[in-house]
Amino acid sequence: MATISGIYAICNHTTGEAYIGQSRRMSHRWEEHRKALHAARHGNAALQAAWDSNGMASFGLVVLEQTTEMVPDNCVQAWDLERSRQTREAFWLARARAAGIVLYNDQVGRWRKRAA
């Protein structure tokens, strides 16, 4: 069975800032981001602060690169697929930085500490 995977950006259409990520199930990952943001519990503090101040209507998901992956037969295949997505994510992060896009991924103190 195939799933839609790839690289995505959560774009703040008000400020032009973005968060770039990768997932093996992009629609599911977007839903996870939105739920965390709505609950004010997102792991990226900069993205959460922007969501809180600009509002949900300012944000949208943009698919930067889409792939269809078959469910891996073993752990080695799963690791290879993950490594490939991480490489492509790094490419898109570098491309956005070169274009002067401010990334929530890069902002100091961006990750919240998880409760124990």
C-alpha cells in the first residue's frame, strides 16, 4: 500500500515566515501540527507564538515535494526512506534560507521542553 510522503512547508501568509518538515504521511502530519497549535502545545515555540498572534487563518500547508512510498518490507528499507526524506528536507531548508525566507526551524529557543 502506498502513502503520500514528502516535504512540506507551513507558511505564515501574513509574515512570509515558514516551517519546513518532512513526513511519510503528510496529511496526517499536518493534522498533528494543527492539533498541537490549537492546543497551544506545539514543540516549536516560534511557530506557536506566530500562530497565537497571527491566527489560524494566516497559515497554510504547501507541499514542496511529494513522493509515493511503498510500505517498507523491513527496517533497512524504512531507514533508507527516512534518510532520503531528511536529505530532501535539508535541500528545501537550504533553498528557503538562500531565498531569504525566515524559518521557524532556525529561530533561537524554538523548541519547548517536554514535560516529564
